[in-house]
Amino acid sequence: MNPFRRHIYRKIIWYLITFCIAVTLNWLFPRLIPGNPVSVIVSQMAAGGVRSETLEKIYATYMHEFGLDKPLYQQFFDYLLMIFRGDLGTSFMLYPAKVIDILKQALPWTIALQLPAILVGWILGNLLGAFAAYKKGIFDRLVFPTSLFFSCIPYYCLAIFLLYLFGVKFAILPAMGGYSMGVIPSFSLSFIIDFLKHYILPFFSIVMVTIGTQAIGMREMSIYELNTDYVMYCKNLGMRDNKISKYVFKNAILPQITGLAISLGTMIGGALITEIVFSYPGIGSWLFTAIRQVDYPLIQGCTLIIVIAVLLANFTIDIAYGFIDPRIKTARMEGK
């Protein structure tokens, strides 16, 4: 068998093992949160003046309905069977809504916010970092401190600042939500314009930090590559600078590609606080709400999507590295 193909098969096995462990922890961790989710539901009903006898019957009914009256090992096996059937269960706090239906509605919002922001930030950040390392001078002295400043700001801090400045102080843009209250989502021009107004602040709060982080990383890698022996050798041979810069960029971009893959894998939960700050209707907001309400199925559904996305992103980049950088592929083949 081809050594590189054997390497791929081994990676698949390791990632499947990792997925099984992650699924187990995904079921276990929500149950470590203090409190009983059914007790939370019943206590909310008690605030409405429901009789104690009725509350006891409701409590027993809900415990049976959600399977929480079964032994833990039985709950775990039921959870595994549901996953293999593609069923993520029923939300406790939004009963009888299915978790899969909630996530289907929230996932497009998170992807629409995160994916363009990550890609735009990654591209612009790497271009700025590469130019700063290559041009040096005043351009580098301007880009480096600015990028360092933004890279040190957490997403949520910049989100709060932008929210206060443009959403509260000057009231130029909407301060919360994915669209205005009373507006029905559609593909009409009026809804798209309203959506974009709500989109600008959370988008830029992610993009600006991403640009800073990527620019710093690309600048450092480019400076390292520019001082390597092969660059000096190419210059002594009289090779043109634009051709040398292509080799430098190709080698310097490899760690940045890894960072991109990880960012794409974690994008579903990566800006959880940003979504909370802007009350954006994405998975991050649902995960936060589910943790507050101790909603086991919804917590498991959100984190399961994050786990799958991270594993797929890492697996893809691990395999793609062999094609992007021939040195890695050769090393793997020689080591088998």
C-alpha cells in the first residue's frame, strides 16, 4: 500500500477514536453542571401559582419524558442511539421543539457572520503582514503596532466598544439582533438592507481582531523566511525579487493555513460572546442560553456541531498539508 495512503487511513482511525471520546465527554459535561433541568422548569411554573400536587405530577412526567429517571448508563446508550439516528433530542426549555430544528435555524446565522469575517480577516491580515515584512520602513512601523494592538483585544471587548460607540452613543447602527423586531425574514430587498445594518457591527468586531492576529503571524513568518539561506542563495543567483517573494509567501503561509483551518472549525462557537453582546440569533447565543437553563439536549447539540467542525477542519488540513508542502509528504513517506 502507498505509504501516504496508509498515513491517511491511520489518521482516519485516530480521528474516529477522538470523535468517540469527544461524544462521550459531550454527554458527560452538561450533567456536571449543578442543578436539575426539570427542577428549573417546574420552579418557573411554581412562580405562576401552580399547586404543589400538580407540580409533583409535572415533575414526574417530565423526568420520564426526558429519560432522566433512567440510570446514567441507560441514558448514555440512549444518547448514542439517538446520534446514530440523526436525532439530537428535544429541548427542555423549548419543549416540544426538536434540537435539530433549533440548530437548523441558528446555524445559517452563525455561518453568515463567522465565515465571511474569518476569510476577509485572514486574507487582509496575511497580505498586510507579508507586505510589512517585505517593504519594511514606514509601512512596517505603521502596520506592526496597529496589528499588535488589535490582536491583543478580545472579540467581546471590541464588540462592546463598537456597540457603545455606534449603537448607543451616536446611534448610527442597530445595537442588537439580526434584524429589526416585527420584520419577517425573506429574500426581499428591504429585509436584506435591514439585515446588513445589523450585520456591520458584529462583522467588524471579528474582522478587525482577525486582521491584527493574522498580520502579526504572517509578518513574523515572512521575516524568518526572508533571512533563510535559500533566499540569500536565490538573491546571489540574481533571481528576481517577485519570484523570490512567491517562494517566501508559500512557505510562510503554511502555519497561517493551519490557523485558518482551526478558525473555520471553531467558528460556530468561536464568537459566542460576540453573539451574546449583539443578541445575534446564532448558535453561540443558543449555547449560552442552554447552559443557563441546564438544557442537556441543546447543550449537547451545540457542542456536538463544534466538535465535528473542529475534527473535520483539522483532518482536512492534516491531509492537505501533504499536497501543499511536498517536504511534509516526503518526510511521512520516508518514515513509514
